[in-house]
Amino acid sequence: MTAIWIKDPLAILAEGAERGIVVRGGRIIELVPAGGTPVTADITVYDASAHAVLPGLINTHHHFYQTLTRALPAALDRELFPWLQALYPVWARLTPESLELGVTVAMSELLLSGCTTTTDHHYVFPAGLEESVDIEVGVARRLGMRVLLTRGSMNRSVKDGGLPPDSVVQDEDTILADSERVVAKFHERGEDAMVQIALAPCSPFSVTTSLMASTAALAERLDVRLHTHLGETQDENRYCEEIYGCRPLDYLEQTGWLNHRTWLAHGIHFDAPEMVRLGRAKTSISHCSCSNQVLASGCCPVCEMEDAGVSIGLGVDGSASNDESNLMQEVRAAFLLQRARYGVGRVSHKDALRWATKGSAACVGRPELGEIAVGKMADLALFKLDELRFSGYGDALAALVLCGAYRADRVMIAGHWRVIDGAIPGMDIGDLIRRHSAAARAMHAG
């Protein structure tokens, strides 16, 4: 198999790779140091002298279908609970066709931003949308993205004291049976896995205790990961205290979730002893900076979390609360938010890039991703710095964050180019926008 030398990058987020890296068979097989040449024989060369090279970015929390309800007037200027209540009736009108368009838009936007691996948390299952995960897998395979798709769930509707309407929830037996089905059908194991499945009840206020505990047991039996929202708002804390008689993290532990399988979206409202418990359990956190700011949920205490041994990744979250699916922009937002919180001596641009790469890889249980090193998977994002926003830069890697890099020029996944010259080969973006926008308007109108 011919190897590719990604040669003489403008900058690269790796030590000892000043002259680039050599890729073969979907893996990084060699770092080429300053003054060196590859020892690998039979190589082709890609001239990266105009590119800053990063490990492929990894998105640890999203809701793809929400691209269909961006900046929806009924949901503007609301905090989380009323925001959800405004959107649930619209999401109940999802169809297989509109979901496929929403997923394609979300994944394409991520891919163009330098994201090579993404999660998704799909928990809305109105009638006719029972095979949502199947639809997402189809899109991922067409685009060639690496994915960890979660079979989300809600079974506690308004009539049971929850937030969602009856039309988007399912009963526990249906949820558990389909969870087992999609794991058996799609979950791949091994370092080269392209499609993996995790199980993901939505939140403490939309699922029953029985479903939380049963899902944890099923994940243990099937050996897959667990995901949910937790610690996002003070309203959630109050809800758990009133309904369950304890704080959210206590509830998580009581239902069998406080362990290494679990990564949590948001993690804003944990106290210091709870952070220590998270670190000891090897439970990780997806920091969703843009969503937290839009919904005014608070600010994840990232540095205290890391001090407590908690792995931190980044997530763009749903496109109805961000309102975009651009992971490189999320890196910048997380950098600015955490720099404002902790000061210039505590948070650097390299921290933000680390959260989106190595930290996110830890979140999703994929240590073979998120780093440029020999033996790691060949997932890479290459950015040009030839736009007006970069003119006059000094440090190329810092410029990606500080000057607001937005679109990758090249993206490689498993050794294959999936973005070339800032475009997805074979995709008509204009046609996708027209069809997606029409589906969104139909949903909004009801």
C-alpha cells in the first residue's frame, strides 16, 4: 500500500514532526523531524507547506436534527426548560426525509470545519421515525466520517411530570429492544472502527429511574458507552432534588452510571467534591461553550475538572442552541470563555486545541484518535492561513484559534481525503441547502 508523506507543513500540532508525517493503511506510520527525510519507501508526496496541520477534531455532543430549527423565533431568548418546551412540538414533526437532510447538513458542516469524528445524541422518536439511527449511519457512511452515534431515549412525558410531549417519547421495552438492535447491527469494535453506538437516555427530567438503570445494565452487558445531559442548569438540580431527593450526580451513581463508560454533556453545576467523584470514576465531560452561552446556562469549570482528573472534550451541541455545527469555531469559543474565567496564565490556545482532540478522544473512549503520533489513526485537519482574517499572523497554530479559523482546506479520515480544496467531493452544497431549508420551513409551519 503506497504511503503518503504530508510534507513540510507550515505548522503541525505534534513534537518531532517539523517535516511532516507519513501515512499508510489508515494510520500514521512515521513522524519526520526537522532536517530529516522519511525512512519509509514507496511514498507519494502531498505538499503541505501552505497548511497548519491538526489531529482531526472530535465532536463529543450534538443533536443533528436540530439543524432544522436554528434561530427559531418561538425559542429565542429562553432558558433551557422553556426553550425545550417551545421546540418539542416542532421536533415532533420530524420525518425520515427531513431527518436525513438535517443529519447531512450537520455532518457536512462539521466535516468542513475539520471534524473527523463526531457523536450524535438523537432522542426524539415520533411515529414513523423508529429507524433514526439507521438513517444517521447511512449518512455517515456516504460522507466517510467516523461516528459514535447514540441511541437516545425519552419515556417520561408531560403526563408523567417530564417536559416532552407524549408524541416524541417511547416506552421502556421499545427503547431497550431497539438499543440492542442498533448495537448488534452497527457497532464496530477495534481501533479502526468507523461506526460505533452508545446508549443515551436524554436527561433526568425526561426519563424514568427504571430506564436509566436498565440502560446502564444493558451497556455493561453489550460493552458500549453511555451518554446523557447532566449538570447543565440549576433548574435540573432543583428538579432532581424535588423528584429524586438528591443532586444529579447522586442520582447518576444510584442508577449505575458513575463509571468509565459514561461521558456527560455540559457538567456546569457540579461542586468540588462532585468533581473529585467524577475524576475517580473516570467519567468525562463534554464542554459545550456556545450552547451554554446562548442558553445562559453557566460556565463549565474546566480547569477544576481537569485538576480533579476529569477528561474534558468539546461539543458543538444542537444547532438550535449554538446555532452552528462548526467545531473549529467551538474551539475558539471555549478558549475565550475559559480564558475569561481563569486568566491568561491558565488557559492557552493549545489547551483549547487539546480539548477538541486528545481530550475529546478520551471522552468517547478512542485513545487511538486525537493525536499526531506513530500508530495513531490517520485522521487529520489541514487549514490554510491565506484569508484576510489571518493576514499578519506570527504563530500559525495560535492564529487558527485567535484569528478564527472557520473552514478546513483538507480533511483526511482513515487515510482518505474527505475534504479537498475546502469542499466535499461530489456534494452539491447549494442543492443541499435548498432541500434542507424547504424541509425546515415545512416543519416550522406545521
